[in-house]
Amino acid sequence: MDEACRSCHHARRRALRYPTCGWTAPKFHDERDILLERPGTRAFAILTACRMLHTFRTGAVVSKVEAAEATLQRVALGHANAINAAMRWRKHDPDQAASPEEAVRLLEFVQARVKTVR
């Protein structure tokens, strides 16, 4: 296995560990949990999920924005709206953050896609 293949393989193996750590644990659905009530946290979670999905699909670790742009080409409109809102919030428009419900739906979508890769 050459160095590029080893690097790609290592990135995928490292990424595979995250779903088993409960990164989308049921606490996202707990009404007492205020984690996703903060717009910045939602944007961070959405963009990180895009990067995780991109890494699973390609083996490449890229910036969150690059991964989000690539993910936009592969998801349904509802998920695309959440991703676009996260990118707008991150860049210049804090009033356009994705809702907590949109964030949870996208995180559940990514979790399901990652589980199918295993």
C-alpha cells in the first residue's frame, strides 16, 4: 500500500470511530438540552457533519466549507437548506441560522449514511 492509500485508509478508519462514540446521541432530542439552541453551535454541528460525510465518501479530509459545498450536490433540498443556512451564518448572516429541527434532521441523516458505510 503506497503512502497516499495509507493516508486515505487511515482517515477512513479514524472517521469510523466517531459514530460509535455517540456524537449524535439522543441528547439532541432531549428538551432539557440547550446545545442546539445556539445558532453558532448548530452551524458548527452542520458543517462538521458535512465534513464527516465527505471524509467517509472520499477518504479526504477537507475544510468544512469545501465539504459543505460538495455535500450540497448530494442531499435533498431540506438538508441543503440547513447546510446553506449554516454557511450563511458562518460567513456573514447570523439571522439566517438553521433551526434546531433542521440541524437534528441533518445530523440524523449523516449518522444513518455513516452507519451504512460500516
